[in-house]
Amino acid sequence: MHAETLPPYVAISSKAISQAEASQILEKYILNSESHPHLHPDALITPTGVTFSSHGGPTGGVVMHNLRRVAAGLRGEYLEPEATPEPEEQNEEGRSRKKGRKDADTANETGEDWQTMSEWEREEGLIEVGEVGERTHVVQEGGEAPEVGVEGEEDAAKKQTSDGKKVDKEERKKQKKQRAKQLRKEKEQAKEGKST
């Protein structure tokens, strides 16, 4: 059997501190975090160094907000619990959908015939078929099937001249250089024409 060696470690013992000491430590941390971005839990590490988050800035985000609430509690202040809205209630659309589901549930209990939300969206045109809307199938409707090519055929077609003869690599290079020279001449002529 092989004995495993544990990595080195330092044991830090915890000791209880008073609320006054805890409040003082937390206040100092919050004060320092407003001028030193590396103390923020939501700080950004960029190539230029540690910076404040774009969302919270020097005052911080949600974590720093909660730490300020804890610091206020340590000072003896009573803070009302914050309301956390449900995601559906954050916008008007969410509220109407939630209400619609409740209405549908009550309608089912009373025995009335109600539409499901997906049926209603389809009727209203809110849901389109496929990624870009309705599609047709040309061949099934009597049209001709489009030509399908093989990947290698396109390259071979590019290498042929208008007579149908194949052009070798050296010839293509020469043609490319001639086109570049012609383009340079045209640009120079255009510049000379503008300057005179």
C-alpha cells in the first residue's frame, strides 16, 4: 500500500467576537471596497487589472447591498424584509399570462370549455411554423427539383476557362497578377484625373 502525502495546510481557529467588533470590521470592509475594486465580490478581472463591475460600480451589486443590510442590522437598525417579485410578475405580459392560466383553471373546474394558451397563440398568429414562417414544398406542388452539386465540382468548375479547358496553377497565378496590375493602373489614373 502506498501512503498518501497531504498538501501543507494552516489551521485557523475561529473565535467568537462581539457584535460591536463585527460591525466595525464590516463597516471598514464596506468603506474600503468603495475605493478598491479587488474587494468587491463582483469585480471584473481585465488585462489592465481588477475593475469595478459595470452593473454596480464602486457601490457594488447585490452582495454588497446585502452586506450593507447586515451592517445596519449589527448597528441595531431594523430593516423591513425586501419583497422579491416572482419572475412572471416583473412585466405586464407575465401578469396577463398568469391571470389567463388561473382563469383557465377555474373554467376547467366549473366545466366551461376554454382554449389552451398554445391554441389561442396559434389562432392569433403569435406562433409561426418553423424558424421563418410557413414554407412550401416546390416538388410536391409540381415544380422541378433544383440541381444538387457535389462539393468538389465547384472547385473544378472554377479552374476551367470559358472554353472548357482546364487551367493549371501557374496560369491562374499569372492571371491574378495581371488583374492586380490592371487594378493598380486604374487607381493611379483615377488619382491623376482627380488631381488635375
